[in-house]
Amino acid sequence: MANLSGWFDENAQHRLRLRVYYEDTDAGGLVYHANYLRFFERARTEMLRLTGFTNAGLAESDGVSFAVRRAEIDFVAPAKLEDTLEVVTRITDTGGASFAVAQLARRDGRDLARAVIQLAMINLAGNRAGRPARLPAPVREALIDLYKRQKRD
């Protein structure tokens, strides 16, 4: 059975394959631009899962969650209905309460969309709800480990 969470390649970049469904497209059969954010979110979620953490688990155990702080996307070429895409995620920075990734949506090795996303950890409950929180130490260590294993251009 295929791994639904994707995999880490030899350069510690996360890779996730997904198919473009009808619901992902506009009236012309092309992927609607906002859906690339969904594809990127799905890939980051699965990358986190492969490091041993889940969003639900972090919410339950630590009372925290990730929030997108900044997103910059370049649309290079359209994806179409029935295409098989690969989303590649590479960590570009880690901090005490945040981390950043570069993500690519590709088809057959050709970039379709490129994004730089910065994520911040936030509290979920109490009087600190919605306020910044430190990354739980095990999560931060896992992200730093991936970052160190990734070759830089």
C-alpha cells in the first residue's frame, strides 16, 4: 500500500503526490489558484506527520497549532484536471515560535507553482488564545534536524 503521507527524499525534502480532481478546478478545467494553498497545506501536514507529530496531537497535548503568518506564491503554469502533481517541501528557516518552508507544486518535473510560507505557533485556549507560542521542543528539534539534513543551493 502506498504511503498516504508521502516520503522524505535523499535530501530530506518532503514529497507528496496528489491527483487533481474536478473539485480542484475552475470552469476551464484548470486548478483554481487558491487550491494551491490547499495542496501546500496538505503537504506540510503530511511532512509533520512523518516527523511523528499531528496537528490534532499538538492541539491536545500542548494546546497549540500552526497558523500561516505569510504566504508568497508564484504561479508558473497551470495544472489541469486529472494531472498527478508532486508537492516538494523544504524547510528554509526555524525559530523559537515559527518556521518557514519553500514549496513547489510540480508535474512531470516542471514547476507549476512556487511558494514561500512562514508559519507561526499559536496558543489555542485561555487568555492566550491566538497569541504566539513557542514551538514544543520535540517539534522544533525535528524541524531543525530536517533543516540541517537538507542541502542548500
